[in-house]
Amino acid sequence: RYSNQTFNQAAALLFENGKQGITHLFKRGTHEEFGYTSLCTALAFYFILSCWTAGSAVASGLVIPMLYTGALYGRIIGLILVSIFGVRTNEYGAWIDPGLFAAIGAASFFSGVSRLTISLTVIMVS
């Protein structure tokens, strides 16, 4: 964060550790915090490096990069839905939130890559 309380979107996603980045992506009610450019750049970066790391013979953790990649594409889908339907605050439209879609995307990507059941993945993401 700069002294005038602004921040660079791509730097917040790429240069912080995974836990802080996932916390930023899961935050609800922040549909204007990240734009498409920074999310797509971070998604490409993390996806390529995660594939490279998984294929190498190095013992490294892939749990956080899997959650991060899923949260990135879930947040992109959430932003697309917000741009189509707008921000809703009533009880029927409150589910259209990029933070909620980031959590769903993280769970879906994690369960798809690691072949875990959906219930166990939801418990781990929660």
C-alpha cells in the first residue's frame, strides 16, 4: 500500500504470499478491488508456474498454488457475472459476489486437480 492508501492490483496478487493473496480474493463485497487485467495476468503466471513445479522432481507444496489458481478463475467468473447482472444487495441477488465465486472456484480447482471429493474439499477450503 502506498501512503495515499492506494495499491497496485497486480502487485497485491503476485508479490504477496499465497495466504494473503487468497484472503484478498475471498473477501466479499469487493467487486472493484481487482480488474480483469491483473486477475488474468496472475492466473497465467500461477498456472504456468504450478504446472512447471508439479512436473519437476522437487518436493514442493502445490496446495496453496492450486487454491490460488482456482480463486483467481472463480473471481474472474464472478466479475463477469457482476458486469452482466450488476451489484445486487437483495436476498435473491446477493449470491452474485466475486469473493463467493473465488471460494467456489478454489474448491472446484482443488478437487479437480487432487481428485478429492467435493465434501472434503469444501471442508478444507472453509
